[in-house]
Amino acid sequence: MTVATPPLPDEAPDHYLSRLGTVFAHFDRQDSGNVSYGVVIDGERCFVKTAGHPGHTPFLDHAQRVDLLRNAVRLALAYRHPALPALHTVVESAHGPMLVYAWADGELVGVPREHRDDPTSAFHRFRSLPAERILAVLDTVFDVHDLLGRDGEVAGDFYDGCLIYDFTTRHVSVIDLDTYRPGPYRNDMGRMFGSSRFMAPEEFTLGALIDQRTSVFTMGRTVRVFLGDHLPGPLQEVVTRACRPDPAERHASLPEFCAAWRDARSQLG
Ligand SMILES: Nc1ncnc2c1ncn2[C@@H]1O[C@H](COP(=O)(O)OP(=O)(O)OP(=O)(O)O)[C@@H](O)[C@H]1O
Ligand SMILES: [Mg+2]
């Protein structure tokens, strides 16, 4: 899809998007400070992500948020996968870039902590699915990370809020890879961005080395969050290794973890 109409000079994204199509959803309470929209453009539902208001500076200022969106564009151009919503186009505006993605159908698996035990929440319903369906989603998530890992990307801020699951079609979408970047690099934040349920010890340690072994830990935690601590033998072994506190004792890379996962999966029959 191309968007033929450019924004007017200094036109705000919400104004522009309502000229362009029909805005049916707003995402303006994100920790990131970004503001995103669901918009029907030329009859197609799209997800449009912007860096939000320049005056709003929660953790990152506007320029830093724009940098992350540029990184998201880099990733979208470099990696294509059925689970990654396609980036249709980028519209430049005085307020920064607007990233126009395909809309992902389904429900966000991650919900606020207080709703996780609520049987009607997407998180609870997802966790209550038969193990085989959850395993199929994990296979896809790891397939995406195998692809990214082969090129040296290190995961950032991956958690259940990066998964949109369609309970009807069983399609999973992986969203918000904005902070993925080539590694290794040093933790220069202390506590890094992320959900602590998914984070490795080195993501809490200023100066620690962050590399794909950190991402391996996050993948292992993803299995634990969705399937709990009691896994069939071969999977248990892979996940226990992935979640070892000492990075040196984990799988050395995302592709290595993914190969071990696939191998263990094939042993389940
Ligand atoms: N392609 C998409 N299709 C439909 N909904 C989406 C899509 N991408 C994201 N969303 C929804 O929009 C919300 C915000 O998206 P995203 O997480 O990418 O934004 P963010 O600004 O990085 O926010 P956060 O601070 O939560 O990381 C998601 O939680 C999800 O509900
Ligand atoms: Mg984000």
C-alpha cells in the first residue's frame, strides 16, 4: 500500500490520519510515550505508530523515540516473516515518521498484572489452551527469533505484550521489535526496559554484557510463563539450560537455542 496524500506542513498525526481514513483505535497510554492508531486506509485496517507529542517525555524524549521508530523501520525492511505485521509505508511529517503497518487481528496476550488471573483475560485464556496450541505459538516465536538471531540481533523488551493471538485462526503476530539491535553491547541503564518476568540477571546489572544469551534467557522464560515449570523431559532440559543465571551455561546464541528447541519438540512425537 502507498499513501498518496502527504501531511500538511506541521499537521499533527491524528489530524492527518483522520483526513486519510477512519481512525478506529487509539493507543496513547503506552509506557513508551509513543502514540499509535488503528486506521482504515483505502479499505484496509492499518496500525500506524508515531513518536507522539514532542512535549511528552516519560522515559525517552521525542528524538529518542523517533530513533527507535527508525530502528523499527530498519528491522521491518531487513526481516520478513508471516508472524511479523508487514510495514506498508513510512509517512514523514513535521512530528516525525508515521509507520504504517498491517493490522494484526486478535488479542494482546500480555495484560496488566491484576488481570492475569481473570479467566476472561486474554492472558488467562491463552495459558488455558491445550499445550499443543501454546507449543505451536512458541514454535513461531522462536522461528522469528531464529531469523533475527542469524543476523546477530539481540532481543530487547520482549514479553507477552509483544504477542497478538487470534484465538479463532490461531495466528500469532509478534509486534514491537523496536529495541532489538545488533549485539553484543553493554547494559548502560542498570535496570533495562522490559518486564521482569522475562528478563535475565544481566539486564539488571549496569555494565553487564548483553548478547544473544540474554535473548535465550528471555525465550526460556517465555516458555515458563506460558507452560509453567513442569514440561515434558526433552523440553524441560532445553528450557532449564536457557534460563541458567550464568550466561556461559546457556545456549550460546538464538539459533543454537532454536535448534535445541526444535530437536526437543521432534522427540515429543
Ligand atoms: N500491527 C498491529 N496490529 C494491531 N494492533 C497492534 C499492532 N501493533 C501493536 N498493536 C497494539 O498497539 C499497542 C501498542 O503497540 P506497541 O507495543 O508497538 O507500542 P509501543 O509504543 O512500543 O508501546 P509499549 O510502551 O507498550 O512498548 C500494542 O500493545 C497492541 O495492543
Ligand atoms: Mg515498545
